[in-house]
Amino acid sequence: MTVQQLKRRPLSRYLKDFKHAQTHCAHCHKLLDRITLVRQGEIVNKIAIAQLDTLMDEAAWEEERQAWVALCRFCGDLHCKEQSNYFDIIGFKQYLFEQTDMSHGTIREYVVRLRRLGAHLSQKQVPQELAKQGDIDARLEMWLPLTSTNNYRIALRKYAQYLAQKSFPPAHKPVVQPACDIY
């Protein structure tokens, strides 16, 4: 009598199958067109995946699979790269997804603006407290970049709405109205 051997395949093959089976981002649930594979909070690029030649059977893959998630490129960048100390970018993104009717592209624009502004403020060594309370648009006015100032102001106003709703308990959340009809 012979012992049946379990079929073993390289981890890279399992990951390729896993990648093609994913249809939506694990964070924002957007339909995936391009994908970022993440293992335990670290982005793993296609070159690294191709080099993962550890042989494993189905049982080992099922255990390993728990460590992997498929994200859209936007969420991969947002959740796996260094965050700004000036703004709660991830909370802001969640707020925009859950509390507004904005498209993914518009949300991405707001988040990218705040990330860039956070990097700019960090480079200029602006005190972080200025972005944490009060009228942050006015408090940061003198530190805003000279180009695209209005875009940064718009993002700061939206971020201020997020901070305002975050400060109220869930049962007492006010309905936040836009500052003007355009924004």
C-alpha cells in the first residue's frame, strides 16, 4: 500500500491564485482593478512574490492565507505607509466613505491633499498642535504652500467637519452642512 502524497505548490502560485480571486478591496470594498497584496501590514510587491518559493500544501496555505489581504492601491498606500502626525488620515478617509456621498476619486483627492499638506507642515517644522484643534484653516493659513492654496483650504474645511463630528458622542452628532454650495 502506498501513502498518498499531498500536492505541494510554491507560495507564489497560491498568491497568484489568491490575487486573481479577489474582487473587492478589504478596506473600502471598492471593486478592484489593480491590486496591492499586503501581508501583516506590509506591502509585498510582485518581485518579492515571485521569489516566494516555499512549498506548501493546501492546509499550510489555508493557515498562511489568514496573513494576506488584497487592497486597492489607494488603501494599500494609506494603511501601509508612514502616516502624518498632523492629521488622522485613516479616520478622515473612513468618515468620508461612511458619512458622505463622495466618489472614491473625490475622497482620494481630499486624502492626498491632506497627506501632502502634512508632509509640507512637517518639512516646515510647524507645531502639530495647530492642526489638532479650533479653526485649523485659519490657524494654518500662514503655513499653507503658495501653490494650490485653495485646494488645501477646501481639504482643511472638510477635515474640520470630520473633527467636529468626531468630538460628539454618536447619539448627538450634528448634521454637518457644507460651508458653501460649492464644497
